[in-house]
Amino acid sequence: MTFCPQCKKEYGDEGRFCLECGAKLVNKQQSDGLASGISLGDKNVISGEVIGHKEDIRVSGNATIVRNEDETRKMMPCNFCGTYTLLMKGVVCRRCVAFVCEKHFDEATNQCVKCQRGMSAEDEKQYVALLREVLSDNRIDIQDRHRLDEARMHLNLSEELARQLEQKCKSSLSSEMSGPSLRDRKLIEFARLTLLEEFRVDQALSVLAPLFKRFADDPEIRRLYLLAIVEKDPEQALQLIQSIGFDDLDKSLAHAELLVRRGDCEGAVDIVRHDRVVFGADNPLLLARDAETSIEENAYALD
């Protein structure tokens, strides 16, 4: 049995709309739901569908039906936590265009928490890169501090976070200072180009000498310094080679070069043969040195 919820007129099971007011007829079960204070829309909440669904039916003339829905009471799941949230209580992230609840939306950046966290990590990475560049000479001057402050504000980092990142970066760099810094590496590359490609020995030595004093154990610095000192001062080069008390390929190659220049090709050959046992018979540098020594030896024999 059905009845009209508006005018309370009762009907049989065959009708759908009230002939008096046009309201949709409800059955006894629906009537119980209304009497208990739970609307049809509220029952839809339980099933996870549209909230507050309402229908206003009007019958006039040709029995046109007008249907209205309250869009403000629809629900959608939060893209971050999955909780169903009213549309009017959720927000759409401007970055990923995902719907999230207010709890997982950052108003300061106008983004969802997921995007905000990813963006923060990228911003921190950029700031740390700038810190490492600024600290390459182990100090921060006034201009450097101004650059860091501008970057911090542009990246929307708090002062506290910027201080923490700076301290971590300083600690990391201090642990790396047992070897050449980024600035030192640039000087090494400059010396390499100056010596090997432009053959300006004096200028290369002016850069390599102080680096060798600080980082004598660095293989690249030692190799370049030996090459330069052999060209500039063979006697000093020989003293340096003799002071290196361990097997080193660059030391041996420099020693062989000195002996060849002095005309002692047999001594150079002995060094190369010894080093091929230590560093490998197929070592390309030793093979090249061996070939050059043989050529020099033949040239001396012809003379």
C-alpha cells in the first residue's frame, strides 16, 4: 500500500504519483524510514552514493516531471586517504587536479599534501645544490648570503628549514674536505688543459704546486705535477720521484721519461719491464712508453 507523504492521502499499489499534489507516492517501508528521521538521501550516504538526493515532482497539464538534485551534498573519495567527503568540504588540487579532503590540502601552496611533499623535496634539492656551490670556497660572504635568502624565499622554505639544510650541507662538505673541493677540482681541470693542450708549463705549475702541497696523495694532481716538473726542472723531478716510496704508475712513467732524456734508454726499458709485471703486461700506457723508449734507443744507436 502507498500513500502521499505531502497530503497523506492513501492509494493502492498501482499508483506512482499523488493525484492531488503530484508528489511521489511512498510505500510503507519508505514511510518507516521517514518516521525514524532518516531521509532517502541519508540512506544513500550509507551506500556511498549521492548524498541528499532530492526529487521534486510536479504534475501539470501533460504531466511533466521536474527533478532537482542538491549538488552540494554529493560525495567523492579523497585522492590521498580515500575517505568519502562532501564536495563542499573538499578541495581540488591546482597541480594534479585531484579531489582531496581539507585535512590533506595545504592552503599555503594551494596543493594537496602529496604534491606539496613532492614539491618540497624538489625545492630542498635545489637549495642544497646552491649551498654546495656557495660553500665551494668554504665560506659564505655577504653576496652569497643574499643569494641564499633570495632562493629561500623563492622556493618558499622556512628560515628554520634553511638553517637545518645549511648545517647538514656544511657537515657533509667538511667530511669531504679530506680531498680536493669542487673549487680545487676546477683548478685541476684548468691545469690539465693548460699543460696538456696548451703546453704552458709555468702557468700549469703555478696552479699545481700549491695543490700538490695540500693533496700529494691525490693521483690526478700527482700525475699532472710530475709531468710539469719533468718539463720544468728534471733534477727536482728526480728527487720527487725518489721520495715516492711506493709503486706508482705515474711515478714510473715520469722516471722512464727522465732516463730517456738523459740517454739512459736501457734504464728506462728496465723500469717499463718491471712495471709491466706490477701493473699488467697489457697496460696501454706502459706499452706506449715501451714503444717510445725503443724508438729513442734506436735513434741514439744511429747517432
